[in-house]
Amino acid sequence: ASRTLIKMAANKEGNAAMDRSVLDAQVRASVNQKLEESGEKERLKELLRKKLIERGWRDELKEYCKEVIKSKGLEQISVEDLVSEITPRGRATIPDDIKAELLERIRKFLSTN
């Protein structure tokens, strides 16, 4: 009987986690829709692009691309391979203060819309 209860509890926890992830996806979709419809998403993307260029992030990533192409060989690497190679590094190297600023702007936007 206790095994059955443990299985039921585990299943409920799994379902709760699944419900949360579905809810999270719905919230993300709703926020994204509001940002797009208002034009705020484009403004945020432009701000992000500008800040990353100012910080030299873009140039650093460009250099990393050149290194990857040189190490793998221009003829041996596809655009898809290059993108999958540099994307994790690109995301990981975005400065925390820029991420925080964008998040704060999104929060402000949501609180007024």
C-alpha cells in the first residue's frame, strides 16, 4: 500500500511540474505577444544590439567565429554548424548587467500594460 501511495505522490509531483511548464510556456507566449504588438520587442532588440556592440561583445563573437572556421576548415563547416557552435558561447558571454537592464525594462512594460 505504501508503494502505491509513493507512486501516486510521485505521479502528482510529475503532473504538477508538467502543469507548471505548460503555464510557463503560456505566460511566455502571452508576454511575447504583448511585446510584439506594442513594438516594444523591436525597441528592446535594438537596445540589446546597441549595448552589445558598445561593449565589444559582437567583435569578440566575430573573432570566435573566425577561430572556429579556421580550426574546422572553411569547406568543412556549414552555417548551421557554425551557429550551433557559437550560440552557447554568445549567450553565456552577454554581460549580466545588460541582461538585468532588459529584464527590468520588460517588468516595467508589463506593469504598465
